[in-house]
Amino acid sequence: MKKIRFGILMVLMGLVISFLAAGCSGSSEPAAVKGGITENELDPAVWGEIYPIEYQSYLKNNQQSKTEFGGSEKESKFITEPEIRELFKGYGFSKDYNEDRGHTYAMEDLLSSKRVGDQTPGSCLTCKSPAVPKLMKNLGAAYYTTPLKDLAKDVKHAIACSDCHDPASMDLRVTRPAFAEAMQKQGIDVKKASKQDMRTYVCAQCHVEYYFEKNTSVVTYPWDKGLEPDQIEKYYDSFTFSDWQHPDSQAPMRKVQHPEFETWSTGVHGSAGVSCADCHMPYMREDGKKYSSHWWTSPLKTIEVSCQTCHDQDAEWLKERVLNTQERTQETQQRTSKVIVRAHQAIKTALAKQEADQSKIKEAQEMVSKAQWYWDWVAAENSRGFHNPVQALDSLGQAADYGYRAIELAEGSY
Ligand code: HEC
Ligand code: HEC
Ligand code: HEC
Ligand code: HEC
């Protein structure tokens, strides 16, 4: 009897303690104001009145600082790898191509890009502003085809709170339909995703390879055959998709866009279930309160809280491992881009010879397209190999191989 009463007492005490704990953790979010954020509130400063710690760390996205291979400066890629300009000849990326920087610059960098013109479709806004979901709802299919310059007129904010959070519950949510649809096709309902998966999915709404569907300009993810570079290549092959024609080799070309999610998913960390937020949004402390960093930047600035939560090794060793991968990836990438530039030139020379075997030239053009696809898979990804070192070097190996085959075919055609 005594034992049971003691048991009940313990349960009651447990309830009191958990009630108090809930009260404490919720104390910085007064219920009255919390309900105050509406679905239409896009301004992060207003959200910041209720969630000041997260907002303060969000403002750090305005900082610009570099790491060895990453960082948040608007640096031109043409400086580190002049071949890039040759590889994208005839396409916007040969006019202007910068390193990525903080989320808060997304609108400014989009609108000041030399790649953007009067014809640029609204689709380009999709991963830049929290205004997008409402524009999509109001305009329907016309959202994608309305010129960007018209859509952008009323857009005030770059990537912010409502892109990832439901304002009423603060739960993480997916706000970009292309991602939800592509996952649905893989049999995954993002509405039922676990908390841990959501810590990746909110990022995967934007940090992925995508294309604009012909005629409709609808943003679409090419994942029907899988997430590996060769599977995505096969998907595009199935309807002979290309972005532009290279003016020297006349080869049909494809541009890869930042495939961070795809690359991560088959790497060591992705397959072990380590989320984007685990490394890029580590838990921090301020005045004794634990919060998630909202400064999306290089985890090399915060190794202690980004990596050492799981790894026993010291910070210097961990950084050394990252740099070792990045140095090798960068060197191999730069060597490979030289091979592909030579391939475009070799085909150009062959095209000028009347006696050249046209079928060999056509094959060489196919090879140079493939070479550049595998090269770009690594070049366009933002971790310089770290998210998946094995895939990065494997891809570059394929790129070099296709590049040399293109040169051989072109030179052997006359
Ligand atoms: C790119 C996506 C993204 C954006 C944008 C974003 N958050 Fe978060 N936020 C997260 C993730 C991921 C977590 C961790 C949630 C978890 O683990 O359940 C989080 C957690 C939070 C939490 C819970 C407490 C904590 O710190 O872990 C609050 C409050 C919060 N965010 C406020 C904000 C505010 C305010 C803004 C805008 C200034 C914002 N968030 C913008 C992704 C985002
Ligand atoms: C709504 C689209 C969107 C979402 C959601 C999003 N990003 Fe981004 N992210 C971008 C864009 C666009 C840029 C480049 C901005 C620029 O260069 O102006 C970027 C840049 C970055 C950078 C580079 C910053 C630097 O300092 O160089 C990191 C790191 C990053 N994002 C991580 C994340 C993580 C982690 C998540 C999920 C928690 C996430 N992003 C969610 C669109 C998004
Ligand atoms: C195991 C930790 C880890 C995970 C998980 C991880 N990243 Fe990274 N990420 C890194 C490191 C390390 C770098 C390289 C930073 C540098 O070069 O300074 C990086 C670089 C980046 C960059 C470029 C940052 C810059 O400075 O320009 C982006 C964008 C990015 N990651 C997005 C993502 C997204 C999206 C995911 C999830 C799909 C993800 N990362 C998962 C560790 C991680
Ligand atoms: C949530 C846990 C977790 C976090 C956070 C994490 N890792 Fe890992 N890491 C793992 C696991 C699991 C493996 C697989 C091998 C193992 O069990 O050690 C791994 C493997 C590695 C490897 C060896 C494999 C390879 O691809 O080269 C390196 C290097 C590494 N991590 C570096 C980092 C760095 C740097 C960070 C921070 C930016 C980090 N990790 C953050 C869990 C984590």
C-alpha cells in the first residue's frame, strides 16, 4: 500500500516537474504574441520580436567571411578557375558566376546578376523569397511564366522564417511544391516526415538539382530514376533535354545546379542520417538558453558544436580532414576542366575540316556533353567534395575519361 502511494506521489511529482519544464522552455514565447504571427507575415524582423535569439543569429547571415574553399563573399568563380568561362560559353554562366553567400542576400544577388534579363521567367524567384508560396497560390501556373522583373517588384524579403516554419505551431514545413511532388514520386510523403528528416527536407526544397519544364517553366526535380549523377543524366537523356548549345563544339549542353541534397544523400553522413541542420544549424547557448543557430554558413567556423557533438577527434584533425578532401577535389576539378576546354576546341577544329567524318564528330559532341555534366556535378556543388568525397572523385574521373574520348574522336575524324 505504502509502495503504491509512493508510486503515485512519484508520478504526480513527475507531472509537476514536466509541467514546470514546459513552462520554462516556453517562457521566451509568450502565448499571447505567439498566436500573433499570421500566415501572411513574411518580415523576419516581426518574427524576431517573438523569437529574438534565433533572429539575432539569423542576422549574422549578413556577415561576409571566407574559409579556405567556401565562405560568404561574392567572389567570382572565374578567378579561381578561368576555364569556367570557356565551358559555359554561349550561356549566362559565362557572363556572371559567383560563389554563394548568406540567405539574406538571395534577392539582391538574383536581381543584380548579369544572367537575369527581361525574358527571365518568374521560376527563378522560387528559391529566393518567402513571398513565393503566396504568389504561386494567387497566380497558379502563370507564376512560372510571368517575367521575373514583374514578380520581383513587390517582393521585399529574401529567404526567411516562413520558408521553413509554420507560424502558428513553429513546426518545420515544406513550402515548395516541386520538392514535395518529387518526394511523393519516390513514395515519401513529406507531411508525415520525422523531425530528423525535416531537418534536411527544409533545406532540400532549394539545395538541389532542378530544371524548368519546357513551355511551362515549372520548376521540376529530375529524380524519377534516382539521385545519383548517372541516374539523373539518364532521366534527361529520356527526353533529350539540353540547356544550350556550346558555340565552339556545337554540342548540346546541360548546366547542373547546386546538388547538395543529392550529393549528401549517398555520402557517409547522409546515409548515417546526419541532417543538414546537424552541421549547419548547431545548438548554441545564450544566457543559459539552448537554441539552433540560424546562421547558415560553413560549419568549419563552429567545429566544436557542429562536429564534436559526434566526433571525439580534436578540431584541428577534423578541419584537416575536410581541407584534405577539398584540396584534392579542387585540384582534380581544375585539371578536368582543362581537358574539357581542350575537347570543345578539338571538336571546333574538326568541324572546320570538310573531309571530317561527321558521325565521329557527333559522337565526340556526345562525349564532351557527358564530360561536362560529370564535371559540373562537382563544380556546382557547394562543399567542394566534402558532402561526398567518393562520389566527387568518381564523378571527376568519369568527366576526364569522357573528355579524353571526345578529344580522340574529334582528332581521329579527319
Ligand atoms: C531554412 C530553414 C529555416 C528558416 C528560414 C528559419 N528556421 Fe527556425 N529552425 C529551422 C530548423 C531546422 C530548426 C530546428 C528544428 C528542430 O530540430 O525541430 C529551427 C528551429 C527554430 C526554433 C525552435 C527553437 C530552436 O532554436 O531550436 C525557433 C523559435 C525558430 N527556429 C525561429 C526562427 C525564426 C524567428 C526565423 C526567421 C528569423 C527562422 N526560424 C527561420 C529552420 C529554419
Ligand atoms: C528558399 C530556398 C532555400 C532554403 C529553404 C535554404 N536555402 Fe540555403 N541558400 C539558398 C540560396 C538561394 C543561397 C545563395 C544566396 C546568395 O548567394 O545570394 C543559399 C546559400 C546557403 C549557404 C551558403 C552561405 C555562405 O555563407 O556561403 C548555406 C551554407 C546554406 N544555404 C545552407 C542551407 C541550409 C543548411 C538550409 C536548411 C536548414 C538551407 N540552406 C535552406 C536557398 C535556400
Ligand atoms: C557532416 C556535416 C555536414 C552535413 C550533414 C552537411 N554539410 Fe554542408 N557543408 C559541410 C562542410 C564541412 C562544408 C564546407 C565548408 C567550407 O568549405 O568552408 C559544407 C558546405 C556547404 C555549403 C557551402 C557553404 C559555403 O561556405 O559556401 C552549402 C550550401 C551546404 N554545405 C549545404 C548543405 C545542405 C543543404 C546539406 C544537407 C542536404 C548539408 N550541407 C549537409 C558540412 C556538412
Ligand atoms: C550527428 C553526428 C555527426 C556529426 C554532427 C558529424 N559527423 Fe562526421 N561522421 C558521423 C558518422 C556516423 C560517420 C561515419 C563513420 C563513423 O561512424 O565514424 C562520420 C564520418 C566522418 C568522416 C570520415 C568519412 C569521410 O567521409 O571522410 C569525417 C572526415 C567526418 N565525419 C567529419 C565530420 C565533420 C568535419 C563534421 C562537422 C562539420 C562532422 N563530421 C559532423 C557522424 C557525424
